[in-house]
Amino acid sequence: MASADQLGLTFAAPERKVWIVRDLVAAVRTRVEREYSDIWVEGEISNFRAHDSGHLYFTLKDENSQIRAVMFRSQARLLRFRPEDGMHVVLRGRVTVFEGRGELQLSAEYLEPKGAGALQVAFEQLKAKLESEGLFDAARKKPVPPFPRCIGIVTSPQAAALRDILNILRRRHHSASVLIYPAQVQGESAASEVSSGVKYFNRAKNVDVIIVARGGGSAEDLSAFNHEGLARIIAGSGIPIISAIGHETDFTIIDFVADLRAPTPSAAAELVIRSLQEIEEQADSLRLRLARAMRYRLLMAKQTLTDVAQHGAFARMMEGINQRQQRFDDLRFRLENSERRLIEKYHRKWEQVSAAIRHYDARRVLAGMRRDLASHTTAIASAMHTVLLRRRSRLEQLQHQLKALSPVAILERGYALVFDSSGKLIKNSAQVEVGDEISARLARGSVTAKVEKKSD
């Protein structure tokens, strides 16, 4: 057989394409993501890990295979339940490649439990968690006051449930006051607004009981009342709370946490306050029972008194009372006689004193006292006059001595006081120089001069 060279044929060697790892992984990722951009995958969760960043990492597996999966924070925060190891789920997302390790993985955009709905799983998880913490215990729940003066209602102002509550309260007990805190009862902001209403009433302390109300709806409509934060705020309320959410068959987390659950909003209005008719009927019943009890007690007391009156001990007791009464009368008679004799004695003594006073002339005594007082007054005035004269003489003597010692008095005799330009008194010619200005104080007025000559 002839070779290629013998036949004159030539073949070109195939050209090799060499990939770098990054480009190869990127190309595979692009192909895979284009091919599997929106898929549903069923499997069991294992190796679940919730990162501080909010991302969720887990493995999705079945009996034969497994694949890594990630759900980023933007999608994870929308989950109604918390994934757990061993949970069978259905995942919607896309297949991608994690370039850092070159591993195939699922990027989840939606996750739901297999068989049970996400809302039901979230409900059961939160219920089990709060129950284990004791938030459902009957011992921690507060009694609802039977006659609240003011009732707080947290609900939507447009809700039919609010109108039902107000109509029943008006019919049963029109004097009860009502404060309404408007709040959304459906949607993402509902849990936050209802929480704000409960916190407002606890802060203001202006109501005796709080009703959290909403009419019926689907599980999605009532999901706001399965919020953990709202449940904890209701559990921590210092004011009793009645939950009135949905219909009788509807249960939410706050029904278990609240101090009292009403099957409907209308039932909450009936539970929160007793009707006037019920109160009046109970008052009439109590009044009749009290009257019967009083008549029975009086009848028994009368019978007992009759029995005691016929007893011999009672007769002896009455005899003792009569003897003591006689003794008392005797003592009172003796006391009255003693009192009368004592009054007569003091009356005679008073007459004796009055007679003595009448024989005593008080005017002469007063005249003598007046003369003594006038004599003493004259003597005191004379003594004071003498003292004043001596003091005046001494004062004049001191004034003459002071005037003789005064330097101003010397000026009257023609002398003068000479001062230099700074106001100092000149006692020596050495204190000034020729040409200095000096001033002289005279008896009347002063003069200014200039030194033209001096001698020591």
C-alpha cells in the first residue's frame, strides 16, 4: 500500500486551543446559565448555614446526588419560614458556576416547603419557638377588667370589624369610652403599625384594655399577625390585650400570646364589657339573695334571743343589772346632795367676801397712789434735768478744747498752711526749689505763689 508521501499528499496538523482556567470556567458558566436560567428543583436541605451577611448557604440532595445552593440576602429576606436541615423543599432559580472553586451550584430565587405552605411552616416554627420561651403560659397572662372605663382599639379605621365593635359597645354599655389607634392590618407595614399602637397605649396609659382587631381573610391576609416582633410586643404589654383576628376558625400567633382570644371582633366587644342588662339582673339577684339572707338571720337571732331570755342565767343577769342600777341611783343621789352642799358653802363665802369689799374704800387708796406717783415723777424729772445740765457743760468744755487744738483756728491769728504742687504740707524749705509753685491756705481762701528765693 502506498504511503501519503508516495502518493504526493500532505496533511496540516490540527491547531490547539489552550484555555486558561478562568476563561474556561467563565465560558462554562455562560453556557450553563443560558441553558438553565429558570428551573425548579426538588430536594432535601443539608449543611444549612445562615451567614451574618444575610445570605443562606446549603446543599440540595436526593438519594443519589447533591448540589450546592445559595440564596442571597435580597431573596432570603422575603422568605416566610426559616429553612432547616432535613426539610424537603422545592427551589426555583438558575444553575451557575462559582468561579472561585469552579463548582456547579444553584442560585435560589424562591423556596417553599414540599407539601406544606411556606406560611404554615413559618407559623409552626414561630409557634414552637415562642411556646418554648413560655410566652403562651396562662400564668403570665393578665386578667381583663370587667368594667373598663376606657377601651383602646388598634385596627383600620375603614374596617367593618371596627364598626361591629363600636355598635356592640354602644348597645351593651354606652358610657364606656373608646380610643382608636389607626393601623394597617394587612401588608408589609401592618405588623409595624399594630406594634406602634400597642406601644402608644402602654406609654400613654390612657386605656384599661386593648383590642387588636381585624376581619376575616386568607392566610396571606392574616400573616401580619404571625410576626415575631409583634408577638413579643403584645406579650410585654402592661395593659391586658384581647386578640380579635379573623373568624372563629382562624388562629394567629398573637392569639396565643394575647391575654384573651376572641373568636371574632364582635365577640371581643361582648367579652370586653358586660352589658347593662346583665349588670342590672345580677344586682337584682344579689339584692334578693341578700334580703332573704337578712330575713333568715333576723329570724334565727330572734329565736336565739327568745331562748336566752327564758334561760335562768339570763334572769340572774337581769337581777344583777337591777342591783347595779339601784346602786347607781343611790350614788347619783349622794353626789347631787354633796354638790348642792358644796355650792351653798361657796355661796356663803362669796357673800362674806362681798360684804368685806363693800366696807373697803378703794377711792382713798387710789388717791394715795396717785400722790406717790406724782411725787416720784417730779423727782425723776428733776434728776434728769440735773444730768442734762452736767452733760451740756461737759460738751461745751470739750468743744472749746477741740477748737483750741484745731489748725484752722491758728489761721485766724494770721498764720497760713503752705503746700507744694503735689498737695503736701511744707514744713522745711528743703522740700521746695526756686521756681516751684506753692499754695497757701489762709483763714479764708487760699493763694498760689512761685518760689523766687529760699534760705535754710
